[in-house]
Amino acid sequence: EAEVAQSPRYKITEKSQAVAFWCDPISGHATLYWYRQILGQGPELLVQFQDESVVDDSQLPKDRFSAERLKGVDSTLKIQPAELGDSAMYLCASSKRKQGIVGNTIYFGEGSWLTVV
Amino acid sequence: LAKTTQPISMDSYEGQEVNITCSHNNIATNDYITWYQQFPSQGPRFIIQGYKTKVTNEVASLFIPADRKSSTLSLPRVSLSDTAVYYCLVGETDSNYQLIWGAGTKLIIKP
């Protein structure tokens, strides 16, 4: 079964440093999502791409977070500078269709754990 | 705010049937109900999706009453490996899939 690939799996960084996460969605999936999940809570959508275009980044803290999907395939999420409150799991996900929920399953990667010290 | 309400946690035993109920009083006409499972340190995994009545797949069943204000995920004969967090979500058929996740239900299966 095809999977969403993410790296690194774990990252420890000092506050004020820059950190980046990479995601390779399932081949052929037009929609890519970045979520943030704090321990004990459900995932929170940060940004959603359809192909190379941003569809929704309303919850992305744009003063320090950026995301790109230049060729409409893989994607990078960057945090600069990192803050203590950014410690969380960052999940990448993808879905085949551009919109709609019926039968449009979202597939998640294993996540990237970030600890800011 | 999440559009759903679930119990924070549940316990059961191996071999039992487990039913997790989700309340979604303000569900809209175009909303579908989707359940995900999440193990520690992993991303959520799709379990089942439905609109009304009953849906069954190889993993679970989903029961939705006529008023659609709640739904029940049924896991038959659970095992220790079913210990996980289960999320109930509602979303519009034509939206950009902007599901709002609650805290989910932490299910603990005991031997």
C-alpha cells in the first residue's frame, strides 16, 4: 500500500533556530495537507494545497511558518524562528481528489515530532 | 470548535464488541460522518464513512439514526491492538475537506 512519506521522524531544535519538514504524498494525489497535533489533542490544519496552489492557510502562523509545494508533488514546511510552543507532531497528509469528502480518503504520514528546547 | 462530541475515554476487554457514540447535533444536510483511528506516534488512519443508516466494512460498522444527530462506531471482537484514539468528524461533501478534529475517544482494551 502506498504511503505518505515524511522526514525527519524526530527533530530537536533550540528556540530561535530554523527547522524544516519534508513530505512526499502518495503518487497522483492532488491535495496535500500539513497538520499540527499537540499531545492529547486532535490534528489542526495548518495549510492545504491543491497541486501547487495554496487552498487554505488561514491557520498557518505566517510570521514564522511557511509551506511550499513548488512542483505540485512533494512539500516542505518551515518554521523560523522556532518557539517553545511549536513543540508538537507535524503531520502531512494527502488525498486523491481536489475537493469533496465522499470517498475522498485522507491518508496521513507517520508524522514528524518536533521538540523545541 | 469541533462539530462533534465524543467520550474522552472508554475501557473494554478483548473479545468484546465496543461501541463509541459521537454526538453531532448541528450536522448539516451535506455533511458526511467519518471515523479515524490513531495509534500513539502515528498519523490517523481512515476507518469508515457514512451518511445515513448503516455502513459496514471489514474493520467496523457505523450506525447512523434517521435524525443523524449522532453516530455509533462499532468494533466487533476487539483485541489489544485496537487500543487507540478514535476520532469522529463531520464534513461537507463539497468543501475543501476542512474537517475540524476534536480530542477523540481514547479506547483502552484490557486482556
